[in-house]
Amino acid sequence: MISRKTKYALKALINLAGQPTDEPVLISELARQEQIPRKFLEAILLSLKNVGVLQSKIGKGGGYFLAKEPRNISIGNIVKVLEGGYSPLQCLNDNISPECDECNEPSSCGIRLVMSDVLMAISSVLETTTLADMIERSDNAKRANLKIMDFSI
């Protein structure tokens, strides 16, 4: 499960993707529009700026804006930055030792083997899905929801 921090980051990125690139958005405005606590949003945006997803401009007319095109921002990268990865088991996390307290032999642990498949499936989706893909899917779903079916005879 992704945290609220990651959900807020994705909401903010979707919002920023809809803005003209030459018009930075103030944190206060972004927080108000997306109903995200301002201080929490500041920390999130700073994390995304530090990894090159966002840029900021200081002073009058300042704020945050995307550093890359939405089609060049993978959802997997955002999740990794904010969650530290998306491994279902600690022993599968790249940042942690593959040893596990619960099993003696990781190479034959059934839990680890199955969760490794789960991790590959999650990775496949998150690493190949971009911010632009997420926005497009949402827009398509909104359009589909607006269609009114007429079954009159």
C-alpha cells in the first residue's frame, strides 16, 4: 500500500502537469487546490526537487514546476523516492540485506519466491507507467463516465 505522502505527491504532480511550464505554482496554491497540508506538501515537493522531478523558482512569480515532461516521469521512480521502494518483503528490498529472520535459506523460501514474482509484476507496471499515462487513463475514465447510454425503443 502506498502512503498518503505518495498519494499527495501524485496529486500534486498531476496538477503541475496541467499547468503551463513557464508558470510556476505556489505551494500555498497547490496545497489549497489539492487539499494537502501545506507543510507536508513542502517536504514532498522538496524530495521530488532533490531527485530532479521538479524545479523551483524563487521570488515574485516563483513556485514549483515539472523539471521533465510528464511522459518522462515514471510512477515507479516517484514511489521509490517517497516510499524507499515497493518490495512486499524486506528481504527483497535492494537497499537491505537479503537475509531474513524467519527463514534459513532465502533461495528456497516459498514466501520469498512468490513475493519475488509479485515484486516483478509491480515493478513492471510502475516502471513502465508514466505520469502522462496516469493522466491519460484518468481523462479517459472521466470521459467514459460522462457518456449517457440511451436504451429507448
